[in-house]
Amino acid sequence: MKCKIVSISHKPADWEKKALDFYLKQIPSNLKLSFVEVRPPASKAASRELTLQNESLEIIKHIDSHSYVILWDRKGDLISSKSLATLFQEKLDLACNITMIIGGSYGAAPSLLKKSDLILSASHLTFPHRLFKILLMEQIYRASAINRNHPYHK
């Protein structure tokens, strides 16, 4: 199964790359992960609506036609680690690819919400994008550990 993580961000900082690489090495070989960084709009003067629209247009370009699209947004449904593991196993069994989108700081435009198959939230807390991407990687690793009955998730 292929899993692509699309986020609004700049090139990863060294500390971020080290953390992401750490979890990438832990992921089983049947799960191929890739990252796409969509650059945030250069103009700080753009309206919220224009920013949302521009971000969504750029993100949608990176959604594979037949992948299952999960949007991570603070307004999404909360999910547990075990439920995420079940979701991953279901998609793996169906030979589905997954595209995960980390919503921008203003959230997601209606066009991106419509394009998503599932809208999730990891917490009621708000996280910076760079940190959330690492948390998401840890949860993907945890999901794979749960599905393999590995003792990482107790």
C-alpha cells in the first residue's frame, strides 16, 4: 500500500527530517510512504478565502485519482490509534492507496472537504504543522505495530 502525506509547509528542517526518518525506518516494507510539501502562499496580504482556495488547488493536484483521501483538520472526527490501525488494515486488504492531507492554518476550503473521503482530527489540541506531521508518522507506525501484534502499542 502507498500512503502519501500532503501538507502545507516549507522544506523540512533538519530536526524534522531526523524525526521523520526515524519513523520511516520503523515502517514495514509493505507500506510505502511519501511526502509532498505544498508551499504556503507567498502573500501575507491575501484574504483567508483566497488563501484557502489557493492551498486547496495546490493540494488537489497531488491527490492520486483512486486513493482514499483522509483530511486531518481540527474540525474532523476524533479517532483512536486502534481505529486508525483498523482503517489502515481495511485499506491494505482492499489494496487501496491512501492520501493524507494536513490542512492549512485556516483549515480547508469546501472543495477540499468534498474531495476527502474521511475528515479526522487527532486531538482537540492545535499543533504546528511540522510537529503534527511527526505525530502522524508515529501514529502510522503505531497502527502498523497494532496490526502486526507488535508490543510497541500496549
